[in-house]
Amino acid sequence: MHQNSVFITAFESACCAGLSSEALFEAICTHRSGIGYDTAYTPDKTVALGKIPCEASPETLLHQVCEAVRLQRGLEDFHDTLLVVGSSVGGMQRTEAIFFRDHSYERVDPKRHTIQTIASSLHEAYGFKDDISFSTACTSSANALGYAYEVIKKGVYQRVLVVGFDTLSFTTVLGFDALGVLSTQPCCPFDEKRQGMNVSEGIAVLLLENAPIQGCVQLKGVGYSSDAHHMAQPSPHGEGAIKAMQNALACEGVLPHEVDYINAHGTGTQANDHSEACAIETLFETQPFVSSTKSITGHTLGAAGALEAIICVLALQKQVLPPNTSLQNPENKSLKFVYEPCSVPLRYALSNSLAFGGNNTSLLFGVLNEG
């Protein structure tokens, strides 16, 4: 059976490091972190979080980002388009605001609390052909991209809009605080002295289609795994991450030595960074370049997969490696970490998303007309 190819033809984002994808990539390349200090969620101590620098409501900003993608691609509407949303919190922020105001759940609308509330809001504005939502913790929007890849590949849809969206909420910030993994400083993934992660908010929107346009990047493969090692920790040697990366490469027979760059999940926690570094070291004998961009964006949770997919797409389009920031003494000395942005020939890039419960997703991107 003939299968279609999948191309990323338009994209836009908003996060603490920039209100556009270009601004975000520039922030990464100039080491300008968007992470700031905050006590709103943890009054007894200061933690480092990533807030989008915008007065518009999250819902308004989401619509603006989607509209930017529509205009960028020159579409009249999204009536023939499938909407796929990835989020870990949905309408949780709105529910919390109502509860803290009223000290009661009476005025909470369950329909505006669930993950589906994001798709419902966008569907109302644009009239998508259909929609589906994924909530799989930190792999949510990576899995949304995976679903888009599969339905386009099989010819079910010609065009899919993927939305990664998460806002800050007491539930997530205090939840990670209870796990003891929140950092009081902007995070430094893979560093020996890393102390944890930064919860952040973010919006990332990508349009995927079955036909290429000039300058677009191809989504070459998606790999999943579920190692179920522990409810909240990865396996120490990264077996789950290895399997996800292997499955992504196998989609089109790409060999490990052909991968030029990996945008690591790299949260800055002890367990994640050690496990992922072991996985990369084990699978790739010829080490690709590696960086985590969460030192700039923080961890946008359910939006991270889509946001970091955009970073990979820009890296391939610009042929520029996005650097690590605040990495001084890497715990793993074998990996080829990027310290400054540099122009190198890039053909394939991998993006890892690793989540609670051992659910892992790797996305493989490639430039066009190359093999």
C-alpha cells in the first residue's frame, strides 16, 4: 500500500522566551532564558518558573498563534483540517481560579475543565473537520504529532493542525514541588550540579500536510515505547528512551550514525537527565550533537513536544545547532553537547519527549531532497 509523506508547512509558538518561533530561536542562540523567579504558587519559597510575557489571556493568545499559522500558510479556513491537541492541564487554570474565588466547585463547568476544552474553543472559532485531544503528561503534544503523522501517512487526512498548549497552575507547580524536583534557579540540564526543573507555560502550533512546499521540513518518523519502569521515574539506563528512538529511526530505515542532532527531553532533574544521557550514549556510537533547550523555555509539560519540534524544524531550516545554556560540567562526558550556536550541515534531527509512567515518544525530522 502506498503511504504518503508528511511535511511541516507552517508553525508558530509563544512561550516565556519569545512570542514567536523566530524570537524563541534567537533567545536560544543568544542564551537569553525566559525563566523568572516566582512566589505566587509557593509563598514559602521562591522557585524559577516560565511565564509567557503577554497580557492577553491564554485562550486569546492561543487563537492568535493559530491565526498566525493560518495566515502564514495562506489558508482561507481549516474546514478540511483535523485538529489534534496535546495538553496535560486543559482548563485546570480556569477551574482553580473559580474555586479559589468562590471556595466552591459550584460554578465550575466540567466541560471547560477537561483536556477537550482547548479543542472545543478552537473548533468554535474555525470549524475544523474533526478534532481529537491527547493528555499523556509530558508526551502529550509529541503524541499529537505522532497521531497526525499516522493519519496523513495512511491517507485518512491531507492536512492536520497540531496544537500543544499548557498553562501554569497550582496543581502542576505544587505537584512537581511535592516530588522534590522544582529548581529555585533556571535549570541546567545534564550538568553535575543540576537541581531540578522549571515548570513553564507554552503554546506551539504546527500545520502538517501530505505535500511539500518550498522550505518545509519532513516529519520522517515517530517512535513510541512504554517501559512502565516507575510511576514517576525513568529506567536508570534509559531502555524506554532507546526503544522510542529506535522505533522513530525504523520508520524510514534511518541509521543511528545518520542522525546529526538530538533535542533532548533534558528537564534538569537527576533521574531524567542521567537516564536519557545513558540512552543516547548506548544507541549512538557516532555521537550526534545534543542539547536541551529547556534552560531557555523551561518545561512546558504537555506543550513541550510540539515546542521542541518547532526548534528542530528551525534548526534544520537554518542549518544551525541550538546550544545548551548553563551547562558547565556535564555529568555524562561522552555526549557531544552544543555550547554555542554553530552552522553545520544537518540532515536529520531527533526530538525526545519522556513522560510519567514510562511513556516515551521520539520524533524524527529531515530536510527535503536528501536521500
